[in-house]
Amino acid sequence: MRKLVIMLLSLVCVILFYFTVVSGSKVFTSDWELPRTPEQADRNQRLVLITQELDTPFWNKVAKGAIEQAKEENASLEVWGSYGNNREDFLKKIEIAIYSKMDGIIVQGLDIDEFKMLTKIKAASYGIPIITVANDVPMGDSLRKSYVGSDQYKAGKMIAEQLVADMGTEGKVAIMIDIQHQYFQEQRLQGIKEVLQNYPQIVINEIETENAREEVITKTKDVLNRNPDIDAFIAINASILPAMIQEIEGRSQIEPYYIYSCDADYEAISLLTQGKIDGIIEEAPEEMGTMSVKLILQWLNNEKFPLDLEGYQTDIRIVKATDVR
């Protein structure tokens, strides 16, 4: 009986030894790999670009630059947006991006409390970095990591300097500004005023208006009635331009007036080509998209930390009507 037990145990040991040898040989001869380290792993970060002006020439160029850069760096990028400046939908998309735990959010800045709450509290609590693009908000109010876009203060100065070069050092100027006083518009206005205040013979009229067409027409009509000797108009926001031009043309010839815009959207460019306005600020939207993706990935990969809180400025230049004719 004892011999039988010993034989059985020996047989079991032989079988176990055989399977151990076979398993070991498979480990060394198979193409199975150990898990890669984080440095070796394919970093496919999920990014999103969110705008409240979807499918416009400007934002299509921002998206193009962002998509191409994300593809080059093997990151995933989605482009979300709303049509017609639908703020509720825009803010909802930011909230969805946060709850979806995106790795990074690139977003058009909106200087309102709801936007600041989302970026300062909710996104921060999820540890999601945010970069504002094209339009900025005050850094302390949003905790955004950085800003990529035009130097809006410089843009305002460039417009004012061009006005002085064209009109001279005296005259009456109406500055049309959105009643919402967005941060980027305030920066433009500051730049304009800094230049024009050096010329005591230039009188400034600041006109607040809503973006609604009828409101812009009413405010333009009021300016012309109160100041029949007005010499120039500056539209801080290009969305004001079409209705403003319509009212001016309905009252008199457009030629006597010096008219400028701080934006180069489709309608502004069309008006410039027609010679109905004298100058616009041309920005670099594709560069904005490229740089914003590059920077947020550098931050996520600990390659550039911290980012410059003052932001990264893209190219701007002034384009005159004579340049496009």
C-alpha cells in the first residue's frame, strides 16, 4: 500500500513538472508583452473644442487648425458648438464635456457668471484643464490655464492709429460697443481710447447697443440725429456692422465716413471689399486652433508646466479697403 502511494505521488510530481516546463517555454517563445509603462503607452487624450459660433468662416479655421494638430499628435479631438450664439446650449455643452471627463477643454471665452462658475468650480473639481481661445475671460474669474488668441488691446490701438492716419487729428468718432461689455471688447475699447486721448480735438461718443438688428439701427439713427457732423464709426464687435451700415446708407452716402471694425468675419470682409468700410483687424484663427491643441497637450504631458497665465498671442494685422480692391 505504501509503495502504491509513493508511486502515485511520483506520478503527480512528474505531471506537474511537465506542465511547468511547457508553461515556461510558452512564456519565452510567445509574442506576449509586458504592460507598457506610461511613457510607452499610446497617449490618446480626449480633447474638445467648444464654440458658440459653430460653422462660421472664423471658427471653421480654428477647428481646422485644432483638428490637424490633434491628428499629428495622436490625440482625439471633437468639435462642439451651437448656432446663433445660443448661450444656454453653449453652456450645456461645456457642462457635458466636464461630466464626460474630457482630458482637456478648449473653449471660446464668455464673460458671464455661468461660464465662470463652470470653469472655475466644476472643471477645476474634475481636474480638467481649460484653455480659452479667440475670446478671453479674466484669469482669476475662470481659473483657465491660459489663453490663445489675438491681443485685443493691441487690436484696439491699431484701429485707432489707422483712424488717425486716415481722418487726421480732429473729428467726432462714434464707438459702437455691445451692451454686454464682454471682456475682449473692453480690452479693445481700452486700446482705442488710449490712442485717441492723445488728440484733444477728437471727440469720442461711446454708444452701447444690443446685437439685435433693430436695436443697432435705432442706436445708429440716434447717433446721426444728435451728431450730424459725425466723422467716423468704430464697431467694437463686427456683428454690429451690417445693421449700422444699412442705417448710415439709408441716410446719406457712405463715402464721407471713416468706418472700422475690430473683427474680420464674413460680412465685414464683404463690406470691406465693397468699399463700405475702411479697415478691419484680420486675425489668425487657424494658428489659434493649432497652438491651443499643442499647448494643452504639452500641459497634459507635463512638457510645459505651468502655461503662461497671460496667454499666447497670435498674429493680427490691419487690412484696409485699398488692400482688397
